[in-house]
Amino acid sequence: EVRSVSAVGPGWQADVTARVRVRGVVSELVVPVSVQRDAGRLVAVGAFDVDQTALGLQPFSTAGGALRVAESMRIRFRIVARPASG
């Protein structure tokens, strides 16, 4: 679950504080987000790095640690919002 808590800065390039809940662990992250508005829609684009342990996750490992997934993850997103049709 991801929820926006606040946004600081210009509307086109805000720093958004997001509250992230993964497996019951809640973390807050500040994410730079580029926002475009046009033709009745809003598009938010951004990327950020986060460590799996910061989200309460254990990085995958097998074969006695010979095969491991990196601790750090890069998350990229593009969210398109349109008014609800009613």
C-alpha cells in the first residue's frame, strides 16, 4: 500500500512524502515526482532507490548465499489519473 502524505515544491516537480506499507511495516520515503497536466488527465512520473530491509523485507538468498538478490531496489513509476466518469 502506498499513500501520499505531503508534497513540497513546484507543482511540476514536487518532492512527495509517501507512506509505504509492506507486510505490516510502515516506512516514509521522499520521492521526487514530475507532474504533467493536460487534456483532463494528470501524469506523475518518478524513480527512487530503496533498500529491501527498509521496507521490512529480507533479500532473497539461496544455495548458502551463493545466489542473492541485491539489497537495493530501483522503483520506477508512471501514474495516470483521470476524472471518474459518473
